[in-house]
Amino acid sequence: MGNVGTIKVFEDDRVAIWELVMEPGESTPIHTHAHDYVFYILEGATIEVFDAGGAFLYTFESKAGDAFAFKCVDGELVSADGKGLRTPVTHSARNAGTTRFREILVETKARG
């Protein structure tokens, strides 16, 4: 299983911050999100999302300045921002665009 980003920028007991970079045609490894998170697009592209078995789920367009928020609910990531997206917590993504994709992802850890 892969990480949720390319580079972990920061982590403490409350948050983990990742940078994710995908060149055109590049894919993430299959990975699992264990925490709610938000990501902010620095460089946008067309992104395809696949389930753990590699089956295509959907495509979404992202542009610089977009932000997306997800909550982990019963094995799914559910939009917490009204965008209506749903994704299994275990999935992969591919940059189907012609430009580099880059985001900052912030995971929020449950406080005990």
C-alpha cells in the first residue's frame, strides 16, 4: 500500500501534511485514507480515480485554487464540501491531463 502523498511535509499528533505531485500519465500507488482530510490544488489537471481492484470510478477536473474535503464514513470517503464525490478509502488516482498535477493534502487525526 502506498502513501497518500509523494512527500510528508509535516506530522504531529493532530495533523499530517502531504504534498502530492503527478506528472501527466503518472499514477499514485493504491493507498488507504485512515483520516478525514482536505486538499488544496496548486497545479490542476484531469484526474481519474480507480478502486482497489483497478476499476475506473470517475474523472474530475481540478484547477489551481480548488479545494476538496472528505470525511471517512464506513469505508468510503464522502465529500464534506458539498461537491457530491464518494470514493472508497482504498483507491488510486491517475493524472489523465497534459499538465503536472500538484496538491497539498492535510489529514486531521482524531483526538482521543
